[in-house]
Amino acid sequence: MGWLGRTLNSSIGKKTVMAVTGLSLGLFVAAHLAGLTSIFRGRVAFAAYADRLHDLALLLRLGEIFLLVVFLLHITVGLLLFLENRRAKPIRYAVRNSASGQTWGSQTMPYTGLCLLLFLGYHLASFSLNDYAPIDVLLRESLAQPATGTFYLIALLALGLHLSHGLWSSLQSLGLSHPKYDQFLESGGVGISVFITTLFSLIPILALFWPGFLG
Amino acid sequence: MTINLTLRIWRQPGPDAPGAFRTYQSGPLSTDLSFLEMLDLLNERLSLAGEEPVAFDHDCGEGICGTCGAVVNGRPHGPVERTTLCQLHLRHFNDGDTLIIEPFRARAFRIEKDLVVDRSALERIIQAGGYVSVNTGSAPEANTIPVPQPTAEAAMSSAECIGCGACVAACPNGAAMLFTGAKVSQLALLPQGQPERTRRALDMLRAMDGLGFGNCGNERECEAACPKSISIRNIARLNREFLRASFFSEEE
């Protein structure tokens, strides 16, 4: 194994892969959200955004391939870490009593990750791989169903929890820590997660409760 | 003042023997007793009754050697912050409390007997590079190598680690990153540590990976459990040191 293989195979190497892919996915989520804010400006603006996005053709394809690779790396290495970590603690304590280092986000990383993976499959199947109707009609009709809307809200909660730990954790894994900025990085990570989750959640909430949504 | 406690203690005759909790009534205990003195009293009673005493590790009794340690009600070294088990006193408990006492648990820490665990995996990490190579001879003049006071303080904060293993015990993943981070940091911060800095980061991290410890999940349980409050900034520094050594040095 060469030096690169040895590095990436080490514990810190795997955490670095998780951090870099995680931050890339975070950037994608932010870009996706930025595009989707066109929904708040009505059906015409949203359809125009979708058209402009699809006009990118080759660039969009390349982006999708990049995302696929990043996703696969994040999932594979994440699963590997999950299994290794379980093996490293074969017997749990009779009493578990966190000394308050853990957060809801940090404790549930593998599970919120799995939840997001399931959501991703459903989300791609219902939008990217489905072209029986224009995108705005698809979105309105699917999200107006209470079951689908609720599922989206649950998935967004998982996203928020995952990001609330993941953003800061990525920086820590990359060694970014400084007495002057630590507090800012930690609260910043949580703040960004709350902001992203809230803004995303407005879409299913509007679809569920506002009859004029994308009308 | 005296209190009565119910003690549920993990009893395991040997490394491969099955273990189980046994329950003991403490009888009246002075709140001035230390946790380990309480175990001594229990052991005296068990010995007189012809039973096997509870095996536990201890040495200095001052919280500076890192020998003692057990998990009390889910917390390594018990519920009081910045305190080793030997410095934990019964005044922190109430009459009628039940204490569940378990050994430090991690795959890298084999249970020898009852509450005694083999923490030599931590020594293996030190052996891989937690030292400086210097030619011995007469002691050098104290100020030959200038070290700024804040730097010396930072290195000392890392060097406070007593290697008790509470970080590994507290980590949900059984990782030894806080320990390794502190040991790499205390030398990386000082001029004396520079010549071996790169090699040290690579060797110590690889030794750690090979000993059955888990991976850091940045959950900060180690920092909260550490009797010396070693900061997770030491883990960030270890990450930096290792990535720098891997990607930006000629060492492999």
C-alpha cells in the first residue's frame, strides 16, 4: 500500500474522508436550497429555475457524477467507521450516563445518516427519475399528501440533526480548532443547520397547509 | 456523618471467565471516607467471611498517577468533575444511594479481574513515539533553548494527562484520541519535540490504530470525563499533526 492508501486507511484518514465528503454534501444541500427558494416566488419562477438548471446539460451531468462519487464515499466510509466503532466497544455499560459531551446530533449520526439515505432514494425516484408531469405539478401533488409531507418533514429533521453535529465535527476532524474561533465554529454549525432545516421545511409545510401553493 | 450504600459491583474471576454484578450492602460508612477506602472496608469484610475480595487498581491516592479508575453509575471516575476515583469522597453521595461499579470497558482494555483492566495498550502508543531522543550527559543550562511562557503552559496542559484511560472508557467508540492527542501535543508544542515531530505523529497514530481502539466521533465525552480536563483541542492538533506528516512531509 502506498503512502496515500496508508493515510486514507488510518483512523484519521477515514475521518478526513468523512469530513471532506460531508462538507461537499453540505455545500450541495446549501446550493439545492438556494435554487429551491425560487418556489417562494411562485410557480413561474420555480419552473424558470428548473429550466435554467436543465439547460446546463453537460455541466449538470458532471455535477451529478461528482455528487454520486462523494455520496458513495461518505456512505461507505461512514458504514466502515460505524462497524469498527461497534467492534471497539463490544460490551456496553450497565448504566449509560453521558457527561454531557454528547448531543442529540452526535449520538444519532449513523441513524440520521441512514434516514437521509432512505429519503434520498425516495426523493430521486419521485423527482429526478420521474417525468410524467412538469416539476412544479409533481412537487405540488406529492407534497400535498399528508403522508409524503410528513415523511419530508421527518427527513428534514434528520438532516438538521446530522448537520448540527456534522458541520463542526468536520472542521474538528480536519484539525480546524483555535481558542478564538472554537465557540464561533460550534454555534455557527448549529445555526446553519437550524437555518437550512427551517427554510427547507417551509416547502412541505406550505404544500400541506396552503391551498394556493405553486398555484 | 454516616451513610449506607448499596454497591453493585462487577465481579469477574479472570480475563476469559464470565462476569456478573454482585450486590453488597455497605453498612454505615463515614462520609469522610474515600471511594477506595470504602472498597477496602468491603474487602476486609469479604476476606473475613472467606470470600474473594474485589480486585481494583490504585497507587498514589492523590490523583496524579493514573492507576485507579472504575465506572461509577455510568461515569468513569464517578460523578464529580476533574476527579480521579481515589480523590472521590463519599460526601458526594446520599444515604441509600445505589452505586453501580463497573470496570473501564473497551476492546483495547482487557479485563484482568473484577475492576482491574489491562491498559498497557496506552503504553504501546507511547513506545511508538511519545518520547524525545537526546544524548545524555551533564544537564544543559536551563535557558539554552528559549521557550515562551504561554507555549510552556500549553505543553504543560497537555502533559497533565495521567494516562488513566478514562477517555477511552467514556468514549462511545472506545477511541484513544484524547490520550494520543495529549501525548503528541506535549512534545509537538516544544522545541525539544521538533526533530521527531513528523515521525512521532505517524508512528503513534498507527500504533493506536493497530491496538483495537475505535475512531473519534467528536462526541466530546472524553473531555468531559477526563480527571485532568484535557481539551479536545489536543485531538484537533493530533489531526493536524498527522495530516501534515502524511501529506506535506517526506516521511512515509
